[in-house]
Amino acid sequence: MSTGRQFLGILGVSLAGVAQRTGSALTIIIGVTCAVGALVSMLAMGTGARRQELGDVRPDRVLVSSTGARGIQSNIPKEEAASVRDLPGIRRAASGEPIVLFESLVPSEGHRRVTGTRIFMPLAGVSSNLMEYLPEIHFTAGRMFQRGRYELIASDPCVRQFTGFEIGAPRSIRGIAWTVVGHFVQGSVQQCVVYADVDTLMTTFSRNTYTMIGVRLQSPSDYDTFRAAIAANPTLHLEAQREREALEEQFKGLNSLLTFVSYFIGTIMALGATLGAMNSLYAIVDSRRRELATLRAIGFGSGAIVAATLCESLLLALPGALLGAGLAWLLFNGLAASPFGYSFQLEVSGALATLGIVWALAIGLVAGLLPALRAARVPVTSALRAW
């Protein structure tokens, strides 16, 4: 009999006897389910965070910062910022003005509605052409802030998550009462975003430099021209990045941390599932010693026994993979999370489900290897004598 037919025969006998080994089979399935569910649900945080970060990215937007600096470390003097407006490739609004957004970030704080916990968040001072630079903004209540006034507009998540963001609510900033005059939604953004007039905010905090400049190009193909113009001007100590590249770099640390935590917890769960599955498979092999010895005595090869035992282990792990991925989707897909004050929704994608299945098969393969070798190495005479 060929090795392939031996393999299929042994596998068929093994699977037919699963009903008599329900306890061992369930141990494997439950262990794999927990491991896959933990890994997929944790990785869903990273997937959701990346979708949140890049959900509204446009190829025609560019972020300009001071050379060698990123985020709040960037400082752009007003003189250099004004020069950016005259660079080539910039889209112009209906008024004829270039769509160049000047932004200054300052620290602010809010208190969660449920717990009262104080959370620090950035308050963004922006120029009045905010709506032309971010067309995904839509007001749900109130109006836009006016230049030169102590007025704020807040995204809807601010109203849901924190106190003191209702229309007309005063918020004290540097001892000055600022008034919330508008609520808005900003595309797929789920975290609290607060905007104010950039000049008023910079005067309040005694600042004379911008944190960032946002530019809308006439078309994505104008990026190289725009960037080359910055590099060719020796008076500009600035550098430009596409919006996607800048955001990926900005959130690189958070994404790396979420990925590390996910795989760390997933690996611990996988090790537990592997050891549990290995013990169960050892028990299955020991309960079939007479059967395996008989098969070897009538000419079945060790290779077929090893392959059939490994395949049985993989097939028992597969239901655990499907259950784990399914439970992760059912319980966590779309769930809101706010680690480190950054809000987003978890996303259990098809890619994560596939990864969970691969993870489960790896558990099954590792767990089944030693029991399979043991099944193939038991001497025929010793096994028959034991029974």
C-alpha cells in the first residue's frame, strides 16, 4: 500500500475516533480559540488605529515642518511661513487665495464625562481657511469661529466624551474665558479635536512660531515641484512630506507599541494553547497504542503515522481558529478604544482572520510534532505487550 493511502487510512480512523476522545479534542479546540481570539482582538486595535490615522488622507495634501523636527517639536517662524504661500503647485480657493493652513498646537485638557478623569489633548490654532484645507469637515451645530475672538469649535466626539464642550460653554484657557461656538464632524476622525483662531491663540500663549503648515496642491503630481521649490530656497529651513507619509511617521511609535503588545499577549496565549494541545495529543496517542502497534505490524510506515497525527492536530486546531476569529469579530469589531487618550474603533479585518487561522495552524503543527514522533517510534512488540 502506498504511503499516501496509508496516510488517508490512518487519518480516517483517527477522525472517526474523535467522538470517543471528546475531552482531549475540546481541550485543543478551546485552547486554540482563546489564543486566536486574544491575538486577533489585540491586533484589531492596531488595524483600527491605522484606519483612523489614514482614513481621511488625501494625496493632494502636504504637511510642512521645520527641518529635522516633527509634531509639536516643529517651529516655523512667521516670515518663513508667509513665503510658503508663494511657492508653485498650490491650489487656490474661490477667493484666489492659496490654500495654505497655518497651525499652532498648544496643550489643553478635558475631563471625561463618566469618570471625571483629566485627559491632556492638543488645542489647535488654525487659520480661517480651515474649511478649504479640510473639506471633510461638516458642522452639526453652531458656526465657525471668528478671527480675533476667543472662540472654539469642537468635534462631536468632544461633546460625547468630555464635559464642557456644549454650545455656549465657557472654557478657561490661560485665565481667559473662551466660548464653544460650533460642533463638527471631521470625516472618520473619532478623537476629540478642538480648533481656534491661530493668531488669537498664539497671542494668548505668547508664541510667534507655527507648529505646522498644511498645503493643498493643485494635483498630487505637483508634490515634487513644491518640494523642490522649498529645497531651492536657502531662506527656508523647512521640509515637506505627503500627508500619508507624515501621519505614518507621527504614529509610528503608537503603532509599534500596539503591535508589540498584541504579539506579546498572543504569544503567551499561544504557548499555553500549544502545551495544552500537546498534552492532549500525547493522551490521544497513548490511548491508541494498541491500534498504532497493529497498524505498524501489518506494514504501515512511520512516515504515514507521523503525517496523519500532525494532520489530526491541524484539523483539531482549525475549528478553534474559526471560533476565535469569529468571537473576536462579534465582541470587538467596531468597539471604541482610547489608549493614551487617542480614540478609534477596533477593526477585525479579513486579513486578521486569515492571520488567526495561520496562527492556529502553527500551534497545531508545533503541538502535534512530538506526539507524532512518539506515535511513530513506539516499538511494535512493546506496544503490543503493554496491552
